[in-house]
Amino acid sequence: MLDIILQAFAAALEPMNLLFIALGIALGIVIGVLPGLGSVTAMAVLIPITFYMSPLAAIAFLVGVNKGGTSGGAIPAILLNSPGSPEAAATAWDGYPMAKRGEAFRAMKFSLFSSVTGDTISDLLLIVLVVPFAAFALQFGPVEYTAVLLFSFALIAGIAGDSPLKSGIGIFFGILLSTIGLDPVASTSRFTFGQLKLEDGLSLSALAIGALALSSVVIQLSDLITRREKDDFASNQADTKAGRSVSAREFFSYWRTLLRGALTGSLVGMLPGLGVTLASFLSYSAAKRASKNGDNFGKGEPEGIIATESANSAVVGSNLIPTIALGIPGNIAAALLVGALVMHGVVPGPFMLSMHGELIYGLFASMILANIFHLIIGRAGLSLWVQFARYPRRLILPPVLMFCIFGIYLPTQSLWDVGVMLAFAGLGILFTRARISIVCTVIGFLLGGMFETSLRQALLLHQVEGISILASPLALVFLLLTIAVLSRAIWRSQKESNKSA
């Protein structure tokens, strides 16, 4: 075993492998910045190229793209309040207010350092837990997944927006939108209104970019044109060292939030299907409740950025745990990695460690090395990205609007998806003006399909004795937590409304 590990690390340190890791990180960051593309799209496009690489270089390259793309989405979220991907939406809540008061560089540093730290912790957990996790993962069935998702919806409704009721409406509307298309059980059409293009449902990219990114850009442009908001973003950016620096002591003073975010993201990543976006919002919620500065969240609190970015980057490593241990992809990115592995003659599953030990341990070593490259390349790139903050918003926002349109059109070359994006941009503007969290709608849509499938499977399994659902200790715990979280959110909302009255 020791010989295999040493050979794997030697292979990971080969110059060509290091070159592909660095290239993957750089490409991932750049693509993550562009709204509508993201790491998943980039991986799907780049997989055919990896056919000509060695298996280790190919997988390390794709993992680098995934790592860079996950953190890259935070850059437009901080600078423009226009998340490059859904998981960066929570980053915008505190990153953009920090940037508006002149701390864009600091906000991006917190984001980068948190991503690398959370990613590293997750990779170490992957190495340690990849084998023993298999037994735990098998304990989660439809009932447990349904309870976990209900708990997640309750947490998100409690933190996203001023009113849990309005946030709940946003989530419910998102779940309703996710039902458009073919019924997963009966294969009958639902809410398609005779449109063949709706048979496959709405495009997640079009919906998320339209509702989150494009709507924010249009609102900012409208506020600038009507002079509702001053175009003083560039002049606010601090030039002093104190206004730009983040010391190691300051960053690691948030070690509890870092560790909590990394563990939250790792746990979510271990459970197939839950995804990066859920991890970021669960971590944000936990940090807000645990922090002594919880009331400052959403107003430019660095802890909010740390909680979000450490969690969503931690998913990158941990979602490979079920992939390697069970052969079950943790999310879409992991599924693409499975496709790349199969293309190189490696079948994921319980026997992968014994049959391809050198490749897997080489991948582990490459992931650790990728985090070092991520820190170096990401830090060097911050000086470039912050230059965009020095230009007037009226010059920056129109090109971003065009990037949103091209980002949706180019992968599919579908004007239908562009139309869906524009429609949801309008919906995002209406929801924002009505103070209903459009983020909740996107999350409801993102998790709605999995929630419906899990719920219907649970009902089919327990159609005779519905009360037997409570026989699952894990499901019962999450159901009780859901009730507790909803009760607390409603109590806090009533308390704040009484204060304002």
C-alpha cells in the first residue's frame, strides 16, 4: 500500500500533470466569472479534450476546472451583485455591501481564502472517509432525503428576506416551476400548454441567470439612469493597504465559521443529489445563528462570505466520496467525472480503490496540489478583477448584460432559453421590488425535482401505514428540527414587526 501511495504522489508531481492542474484552475476561475457558463458547462465541453491526456492528468484537469469555477462565481457576486452561479447568491448578500463601501478587494480575499481552506478540509476528509462512508450513505433513503430537504427549505425561508412567509412563497413557487415537464412516475405532461420545448422542463441555467444575475444588472442600470443610486462605486474603493489587506490573524479569527462551513459543505457533498447551492445556504444560516454579529449579516459581514464560500467549495472534494465508494455521483460535476473515468477505462465503484489504487491516490495528491495552485493563481487574479471595480458602473453593467445573454445562448444555441432567461429576469425584478426573495424561488426550483421524487417514493413505500415514516430516527430528527426552525423564524419575524410598529 505504501508503495502505491508513493508512486501516486510521484505521478501527481510530474510537470505535465502540474501544468494541467494549473490550467484547469485558471480556466475554471475565468469561466466561473462569466454568468451562464460555470464549471459544469466547462467540464462538459472539455471532457472530449481529456481523451488525449493520461487518466490522472485528465481527471486532475477536470477537478481543477471544478474547483476554480466554484470559487470564480463569487467574483461577479461581490463586484456586481450578479452571481456567476446559483451557489454564489448567498455570497452576494455580504460581498456586495462590502464592495459598495469600498472593500471589494478585501471581500474577494475573504472569498478566495475561504474557498481554498474549505476545499482543503474537504479533500482531507475525502482521503480519510472514502471507505467507511459507504455504510453511512446506504442509510439514507427516500424518507430521509424528504426530511432533509424539508429542513433545508425551512432554514432558507428563515434567513432569506425579511419575512419567512414571503420566503416560503418564493420556495413554493420554485417547487411549482420544477414540476413543469414530464411526470417522473407516470411520464405524463404537466403545465406544458402544448409546448414541446417544455416537455423537458425549464432550463436551470436560464432561470438562475435570469432571476439572479440579469435582474440585478437591470435593477442597477435602472437605478443609475433614474439617479435613484449614485455611480460612486469606483470612487469608494480603498487604495490604502489597511483597506485592502486581510491578515492571517484576522482571517483565522473566524476559524469556527470556517470549520463549520467546511464540515457543512462536506456533509452535503457526501449525500448524492443535494448539491452545492444547498450547502452554501445551510452554512450561511448556521453561521448567522451562531455568530455574535448575526444581526450584521446581509450588511457586509465578512463572516457571511466565509460561511458561504467555505461550504460550497467543500462540496467539490466530498462529492467524490460516494462516487468512489459506491459509484454514485454526488452531483452533476461528479457525474461528468465518472464519464471521464469510464472513457479512460476506469469503472467507479467499491472495487475502484483496489483495482486502480495508484490512480485514485494520485487524484487525491493532485487535489491537494490543486488547492495550492488555486491560492496562487486566484490571488494573482484578484488584482486584475479589482480593476473592474474602478470603472464607472454605467460602463461595466451593459457588457455584463450581454455576457448573460451569450452565456445562455452559446451552450445550447437556443433562443427559447434566452427567452426563458428574459422572462425570469422580469420576474426577478418584480419579486425584488415586492421584497420576495427570488433566491428562494431559484432554490425551490433547484431542489424541487429531488424533493418531489423523494416524497413520492416515500409515500409509495409507506402507503399502507403512513405513520411508519416516523420509524426512521434520522427522518424524525430532521422533521423535529424543521418544526423548531420554522417556529423560531416566525417568532423572530413577529418580534421584529412588533418593534417596528
